[in-house]
Amino acid sequence: MKLSPKFAALLLIIILGAYAAAETITGTVKNATTGKPAAGDEVVFIKLGNGMEEAARTKADSKGNFSFKYDDQGPHLIRAIHQGVTYHRMAPPGTTSVEVEVNDVAKKVDGVSLTADVMRFQVEQGQLEVMRLFAVSNSSSPPRTQMNDKNFEFYLPDGAKIVQSTATTAGGNPLNQAPVPQSEKNRYAFIFPLRPGETRFEVAYQLSYPGSITIDPKSLYGMQHFVIMVPKSMQFSAAGGAQFQSMNDPQQPDANVQVATMTQVGQPLSFKLSGEGMLAASAGGGPTQGGGGSSSMGQAPEARSGPGGGLGPPIDAPDPLQQWRWPIIGGFVLALAGGAFYMTKRQRAAVASGGVVADIEIPEPPQQPITPRVSRPAAPAPAPKVAPDAPRAAAVTAPAAAAPRSSMLLEALKEELFQLEVEHKQGKITQQEYEKGKAALDGTLALAIKRDAQKN
């Protein structure tokens, strides 16, 4: 079939245009255990614009190099697979080169230790709710990943019903990871790689509770800290020769905190609980979060945040939108300020001309009080979403209506400050992000208040 010259030229232009629009990202896979290139490792290019979509796959060459061509502008993820274990590196928009570090894998690695075992208890409707967090450190040198079919083991009390279980690598999202029952009754294992750095395992489970219970953790490892947190309305007592020291947690003032330090394998750690009570959400991400957020105890999986909360991307990579958070908020604040200025300017022009203006009625942000619940940590309500072209009721603007319009920006900024404080208290943002965002909002709020005062 022959093509006409015009059609052939058009087809060539389309092909060349598509080729010109494509961009290239290059990278290297480095074996941090040997310090050499990870030649032959499989490398996967993943699009994160609409969930996770594998876009391409290749292998690192003899120097560990790889490259991908792409034509979309969203964030991407580079995944390297080394000896059956995955490693990830984010590639935000504009990234042209990345380096992914991998580690050799061994069934047993020196330098793996249990840093902390934290147990939180509360009682609701005759059920004992338990949230247990294990913080495992891998300080192997040279760095290696430990992986076997019983990589981390632990015991649960008889009759425990697992509600949720997750694994989280350093800087990654919590992944739903079910522990595997072992041949010994009530013994479980996480089959999850212990990469260099810290890995956290979190298990939420329930027990029938007749009013008192004795718990024996049966730790299989020595650890730096074993922590128990119960509501002050419940009674705690050591059992079986165990020794604990009472401590105060300023971030959890409603909790009775008991700690055993530098414990050894086989050391008695039994204790007895009685009474009832609920724990409030930790104000700043207490021991159970490792600084990562409020407790997820008692929440549905879809409402959880931090370690053991919510379904993140099915990888152990960082949140791809984390670094774009404050530019988005900044743009939102600027848009509010511009909209308020435009609305006020229109109203002043209408008043000066003695006429009336058919204006758009914009609802103020909801001012519903948030009542803290002791029984369940409440997640912050999402900001209302309004479609740009959504139809709204028309209203006739008179001179007396200028005052409510001028307060719209103030209310919106106050709502943003409130949400910022909530997320900071829950540990969803870092101190640096909190200070940066608060400074920007405070500055805009001060200008808005000054403008409002001048109008009045």
C-alpha cells in the first residue's frame, strides 16, 4: 500500500514529535556490600501517576548502568532486584539520573538485634485490644540483608485474633504483611527481608477479656527496651519474678508506662492486667510509633496512619508526594488570597457605581468542632473538595455583604492552620515541614487580618 506524500510527511512529523517528547533517565545499581557495580541485576521502571504501573524492565550492564525512556511527567520509582530482594529509589519529575544501592543476602547476618518491643493495651466491650511493635535493627558491616523462612519470630497469647499486621522499612510505607504460623503453637514468623537500617513489625490483635489476664511475651531475643503501656484506669503488676520500672510519658499522660531494659533471652517478662480503660491517641507519636504518628490501635485498616496504618503502595518505598506537599499548600494559599482579592475588588466597584452585582456564593469551610474520642483515635477530616466548574447558587451582592466576603480568607487560613497542627501532632509531617508551612500560613494570615482591619 502506497502512502501519499502529505500523509507520509504527517506520519513522520508525529513520530519525530513523539520521539522528541520522550525523556531519558539513566542510573546505576551499586552493591553496597562489595562496593562494586551490581551487574546483571534486574531493574524495573514504575509509573506512580495512577497507582503503580510497571512501564519497562531491563538489566544492569557490566558496569551496573541502565536507562529508560519515558514520555510522562509524573513521579517514577526505580526498583532493583538483587538476590531475590527488592530495593527502591524515587525519581521525582525532572530527575535524569539515579543510583540504587542493593545488598548481598544471607540467611543469618551478624549485627541484627531487637531494639524495642512495645505493647499497648486497652479494653473495649469485653475485648482486650493489643498493639505490639517490634523495632529490629540491622547494623551489619559490611551491610547485608538477612532473609530466611523464619526471619523474625515471636509469640502471641493463646486465643489471640490478629486484626492487622504490617512491616515497614526505614523511610518506607507500612505494608500489609501477614505473619506465618509455625509448627509450635502460638509461634509466628515474619518472612520479610531485614535490610540494613531499621525494620518495624506491628501486630494488632484481640483477646477475650474476663476482667483480668496474665501475659507472658516469651521473647526469643534479647532487647534494649521492653515497654508496656496501659490506661491508668487499669491495674498492672509484674508476675513470675519479672521486674519493671515505672516511667512517665509526656506524650501519653493517660498511660501507665512500664519498662524493662537490656533484657536477655529467657528473662521473665510476665505481667498481669486487670480493670478496663482506653488509651487516647499519642500526642506526638509515642513509643509505638517511633515518631511516626498517632497510634492506630482500634482503627479500621483504611483509617490507619503511620506504622501499621493504612494500605500504602505495595512496596517499601517512601511516599512519592511527600516532597510536593508544601508547594501544593503554598499554591492553595495563594489561590485563596487571589480569589479573595478579586471578589473584594468586584464588590468595591459595584458599591462605588451604586449598582448591584450578581456574585457567586462560596460556602465557608465547615466549622464543626472535633471532639477527641478516647475509644478511637480520630483521623483529621479531609478538606472539602469543590469542582472548579461546579454550579453554585447566585446571590445579589449589596454593600452590606462585603464583611462576610472579607472573612472568607481568614476562615480558610484558620482551617489550614488547624489541619497543620493536627498533622504535626499526629507525626504525619516533620518538624521542619511544620515550621516551614506554619511560617507561610502565619504570614498570609497576618496580611489578611491587617487588610480586614483596614476595611473596617
